[in-house]
Amino acid sequence: MDNAQTRGDARARKSILDSLDLDTRLLGMIGAFVVLCLAFNFVTDGRFLTPRNIFNLTIQTVSVAIMATGMVFVIVTRNIDLSVGALLATCSAVMAMAQTVVLPTWLGLGLGHWAIAPLAIAAGLATGALIGGVQGWLVGFLGIPAFIVTLGGLLVWRNVAWYLTNGQTIGPLDPTYQLLGGINGTLGESLSWGFGLAATVFALVYMATNRRNRRAHDFPVKPRWAEALLGLVAAGAILGFVAVLNAYDVPARRLARIFEARGEVLPEGYSAGYGLPFSVILLVLIATGMTVIARRTRFGRYVFATGGNPDATALSGINTRWLTVKVFALMGVLCALSAVVASARLTFHSNDIGTLDELRVIAAAVIGGTALAGGSGTIYGAILGALIMQSLQSGMAMVGVDAPFQNIVVGAVLVLAVLVDILYRKRTGER
């Protein structure tokens, strides 16, 4: 009787999971992330999951997460890019010199001019696209292995950045530019709630549209209760995240300075939360765009087809060489955007900016489920992998773990993640 009841409960649980049609790898990553956060929160006496630490953890993750979205495409096509950290440094140096020397001195734009930030960012994006495209051309058209090209790029572009600035720290950067750094640029409470509600509506509409399209083409769909449950979870996650960031209050001294700059007096007992940083909104937009590219565009389908079977893709008439150039150029643009976020957060350009980011980015993509053999990977997985990596490092720093041991743990986690991925693919029969 007990055995029959146990088998019945197991079948019920399996039926529920089948109805939800969830990615078991993603569920495992989310579970590991939750356990990690709870463990660090316990050993830090509740300091890890405070609104302040979550806010800082979020803005620290953005730079690596942006590059991780591009690294998914690179690894899916069976390549690798070891130069992303050095390329970030070069783009940061170009933008810093543009803001402090080129635009004010050579073109006569005064410090604080409205055009300095957009022109500097445009210069950085062009630099990243050009360098990435050149590296892609070396890989795609000349047949040099991506490992060698980007390893050389790691050495070249790190030192190009040093020569562009003569080894000096360049700053402070333009105030408008700094808005993309995190704490220097946020939406505030009201606009953050508005953005959260808009994102929730977008997610629910997307789920409803996807369901309608699947039904129109006679594809299997989840039960309505499963769709409703997933929509509720998505809405709760989005609005809960906004609520946590809004709970981080702006210090009273900073509020007083803001009111003084407007010629006003801070009211007694007044408080305000930071809300969503602009850098996080930028990451959300990039993640959405990259997901659309991966799933809804011809370019994205070609990328995954090339990773799945390069020979068959080439024989079908797809120009895989030019595709490689495009993928590396896109990676360069994302490195430039990461450079904007990283240097704006620091408010200056430093020589060590982006150091070891290439390892963090690759680790984030791999931990997020991107197969090194190519052909499979997800954008949301890479972002979650970046968040897990940053949480691990931030938690160990709060506990007081020495930096060398932190790197040991991160390296061990990376190897373990690859092992788990291999075992998962063997069990599920996925290549």
C-alpha cells in the first residue's frame, strides 16, 4: 500500500514537472544560487541579503554579464575569445581620452558639454567593433585558431590601452557618462516601479503570444494552470527585484546635497530609495535583444547551426567565414558597452580595468550551460552564471576569505560546472 502510494506521488510530481516543461539545468542553477545566497547570508549574520548588498552585487555583475551574452555566441560557434578583458581596457582608454583630451582640447567642446558622453561612447563602440571584426577575419578567413588570435589579442590590446594613456589613470569622466555606472545613475522609486510593471506586462504578453503561436502551428502547449503559474512566478520575480532595490535608501547627506543643488531644503524625515540603476536597465535591454537575435533572426539560427555542424552549414550555402567576423564584431561591441559600465562605475579609467575579466566571462557562459563543444547555450543562463560567479566572490570577500583562495574556489567551481554539464548531457542524450 505504501509502495503504491509512493509510486503514485512520484508519478504526480513527474506529471507536474512535465506540464511545466522547465529546463532542469536552469532549475539546478537557480537552486544552487539560492543555496549559495542563503549560506552566505547565514555566515555573514544576515548582511549578504540586505538591499544594499544586493544593489552592489547587481551593479558589479553587469559588466561581466554583458560580455557573457556575447561569449555565448562565440562559444556556440566552437570558438573562444580570450581578449575580452583587454579589449574592454582598450575601449575604456579610447573613451576616457576622448572625454578628457580629444573632445575638449582638439574639438573645443567644453567640459560637461552634452555631446561629450555620446561621442565618446560612439568612439568606444566603433573601436570594439573594428577590433572584434579584425580578430574574426583572422579566424574566419585566414583560418588561424581563435585561441591563438585572441590570446595574442589579450597581450596586444592590454598594452595598447597602456600606451593610449601613458600608463596614467584618466578621470574624472563626464558626469553624464557616469550615469551608466550604477549608483551614480538610477531611476528612483516611482520610475523603477513603472519599469517593473512595464517589464511584467511585456513578459506576460510574450508568454501569451508564444502560446497562441504554438497553438496556431499545432505545437504542444502547456496547460493553462502551468502558464498561469509561470506567469505569476515571473511577475513576482520582477516586482520583487524592484522592491528590493527600492528598499536601499539614499544616504541623508547625499539627499541633502541633491536638495541644495536645486536650491531647496531637505524636509524633515524625508527618505528615498535608489531604485533601478541605468546599468541594470542596459543589461536587461541587451539580454532581451540578444535573446531575440538568438531565437528570432536568421543570424541567430545560422550561429547555432554553425556550432551544431559547421560542415553541413557551409555546404548548405551559409557563409560561415563572414558569420565568424560578425560574431566577433558583436563581441567587440559588447566589450565596449561593458567598458562604459565598468569605467563609469569607477568614475575613471585605470590600467587594471578588465583584468581577468576574460576568465570570468568564459566561466559565466560555461556555468550558464553553454557547451564548449558548440551548438547550444542560452543568454539567460550566461547572465545567471555571471551572477553566481559574482555572488561567490562577493560572499567570500564579506566572510574574509583571502583573494588567492577566492580564485582557487572559483577555478574549482568552473571545473565542477563543466563536469556537471558533461554528466547532464550524457544522461539526457544531448550532444
